[in-house]
Amino acid sequence: MNKARSLLFVVLGIAFWFNAAMIIRFFGTTVFSAGNPKLIPFFILAIPLTLLSIYTTKLISNLRLNELLKPVVIMTFTATFLDAIALVWFRQLYSQSFDVALHGAAWILWGVGLGLAVSFFLDNRANRERLVN
């Protein structure tokens, strides 16, 4: 993968993370607080949002779904790195409330994990199909 392609995925990782950060900021304590019953549906909502992010990456990069593992690793590394920086030094980006920032950051990590799992599954499935054929 060349430098321009890698940079594209870093930029996409920043964009996806920033969108998630703005969701946390917008919904705040309405969703991202301890014991909030709306938190579970938001974790479930992260599934289609993650799939949409992967599909958007596919469209922008002109790669096949089974070629997205490395790009998703770059994007999720970027998002995780930014999530950690925001949580430790720029928590106000998420919320003034530590509780909201903590639950929001966990929500981002959940999306990161989903993205890695989905792209790993797609890559693994393609590799199995190549072995069979």
C-alpha cells in the first residue's frame, strides 16, 4: 500500500472518529451515562454505523470488501489513538461530564472492535473461498 493510500485511510479514520465524537457531544447525558437504558440501543446502532463506514471506505478507495482489512486497521488505529488523546487531554470535546466522556469513548472503542471483526471476517472468508477454488 502506497503512502497516498495510507494517508487516505488515516484521514478516513479521523473523519469517522470525529463524527462519533460529535454524536457523543450532541447526545451527551441523554444517552452516554451510567445506567442509561438508551445506551444499549446506541451500542446496537453502532453495528450499522460501522458497516456504513466500511462500505463508505470501500466506495472511496475502490477496493473490494475482502481487501479492507489493512485499511480498516489503519483507520481503527487512528480512531483509537484519537479517542485516547481526547479522553485524557481533551475530554471537553466529548463532554464536560467525565461520565459521558467515558461512556462515549467506550462506544467508540466498541465501533473500532466491530470494524476490525467485520473486516477480519470478510478477509478470512475470501481466503477460505480461494483455498476451496
